[in-house]
Amino acid sequence: MEIKDIVNEIIAFRKELHRHPEIAGKEVWTCAEIRRRLAEISGVEILPPFLETDTVAFIRGNGPGKNVTLRADIDALTVTEETGCDYASEIPGMMHACGHDVHASVLLGAAKLLAARRREFSGSVRLVFQPGEENLAMARPLIEAGALSDPKPDFVAAFHCFPGMKAGVAGIRVGAMMSSCTHFEVTFKGQGGHGSRPHAAKSPLLAACSAVMELQTVVSNRINSQRAGVLSICAIEGGKLDNIIPETTRFIGTLRALDDETARELRVALEEICNAVAVMHRVKCEVHFAENGYPATVNPASGVELAKAVMADCGIECIDFPESYMASEDFSYYLNNAPDGVFLMLGAGCDQPPLHNCRFLADEKMIAHGMALMSGIALAALK
């Protein structure tokens, strides 16, 4: 079996996935459709779900050996599609605006290619169609539930659509490919009152505003300028009427870093500043860090070297990214649970808007390149 034999089928599958987007942890139709199609492939063994909407399957070779784990995320976003394509989302307010429809389709195609060649290699290939990459970082509970336990992977691999880079080109780098991400929520609790008598109240709104402004100094004043850190406050909520001082005000945001030390420094600074502001404004403060965070995605040199060799064999142009990206990806959990692996970016078209945009629509030509790359990485890593 060759890519040209299945590429039209896989492109059609991508379009079906694109029509039926489902958000993190709710991928019921998506999971069922993936399982149905995998069941039609001779040599693929499908495991019972570890969570609810995951699919983990194996392709076993002609004898014992290494395990290579290939992962694709399957969830969509709460974005209203405006691409105008003939296979646009049929689910109001939801869209595959991050290209996970392409990721899942490529992995199905790779499964077909590898299953057809299962007598040519020893060891096994684990296929992971993972729910909830967006916001929930469901890689962590999936792995904790045992999805990578038997056997433990020797090599893990995944890719992401990359708009602004043409199909047939891949981007990669050794070290931190993407940043960590910690979601936080800060709540100030004060004493409400009438807008005409602010002295009789204790305004959590003023405290929150003061904290928001003071937190803008954290990266410039407290983080070593040779290291990367981002502290973003993305929403604030407090009060409803123009003459009532509210009882509570909250804001939410994210902390991002390329190393654990910087991530810790950002957390400490956030807590210290918010608590100090609360004292100054005579209110109480609660800082909450979400458990479903994202570690930094760090590529080992050996994994990058293997992927580059496969790209050369596949005729895929390779670009060495000079910088890390401060977005985050829960494939980091897979890399942290394997001795080797790689995460890379695959061109989705030069004229594409950014990921998470309502008009993003990955170039379908990238699907053939993705199948060649993922199946090729698996075979190379099994040797």
C-alpha cells in the first residue's frame, strides 16, 4: 500500500471530521467514527477507552521490540466558522480552527500504511487519538490512566499544523519547541456598598485593577532577561451596575515559560503581588492555579535528528526554527514519559490566517506529507 492509494480516502475523512467538530472531552461522534474506521484495518488492535472519548490502538510487528507511540489530538474549539468551504462545520459555534481534523486524519492514514507493513518490522506502534488537548490538557489524565503503560514507549512523535508555511515544509528545533502554560484565577473579596460612599466600602474592583497593572512589571523586573516568560491577564469580571461597588472581582490568565525555574518564579511573583495588593486595599485575595497545565514541549537532539533524516527521505523541506513558541501543547506529557521523541510543525499553507482563527483551513496537500512523515518516523524509530 502506498500513500497515493489512500490519500483521497483520508482527505474525505478529514472533511467529515471538519463537518463534525466537538470540543474537549465531548468528542463522542469523533471517537466513534475513528474507532469504526480503525476496526476496518487488518492488523489494528483497538483497546477499550481509558477515559471516555480516547482511542488507543496497536499495530504489532513480527516479533518483540521497541514501541513507538504516535499521537493525534481530536478536539475542536468554540469558534464560529467563516471559511466558506463546502465542508464547513455543521455544529453551530464549533470549529476545527486548530487543525486537529488534519492531525487525526493523518494518523488514520499512517495506521493504514503501517498495518500494511507490519510484517516488515519488530516491536509495536501505538496509535493515540487523544481528546481534550485544548484548555484541558487531557494528555495528563490519559497517561495517568495507563494509556502509555504497557508497553512504555521508546519513542513518541506528533506534529501540528503550522499556518504561514507552505505544505511540504516542516519546522523543528532541538530543545524547547513550545512553552509551558499554567492557567490561573485570582479573586478579590471585599465589602460592597453604594457608589456614592466608597469610603464605607472595601472595593475588590480597585484591588483587581491595581494588581493587573502591577503584574505587568513581573517579566521586566523579576525574570532574568536572558530567559523567556509571559504573564497574560485575559479576562476580568466584577460588578454589574454603575452605582454599586461589588463584593468580588476576579481575573484569569496564563503564565508561560520555557523552563521550570522561570515558571516557578512567575507563580511566586503572581501570588506575592496579588496578596500584597489585597493588604493595601483592605480586601482578601485567593489565587488558584489550575491542575491541568502544560509543561514545556522539549525536543531531544536524537529525536530531531531522526525526524530530519525521515524528512529528507520523504522529500519534505526542513526548517530549523530559531526561536521557541510561547504557545503550549500537551504532547509535552508524552515527551516527559519517554526516553526519546519529537514534536514538529508541518506547513498548512502560506496564505492561512493564524490558528484559532475563524477562517483557518489547513491546505489538504499537507495530509499526504503528514502520512509520509508519521509513518516514516515510526519505522525509523523501530529499527
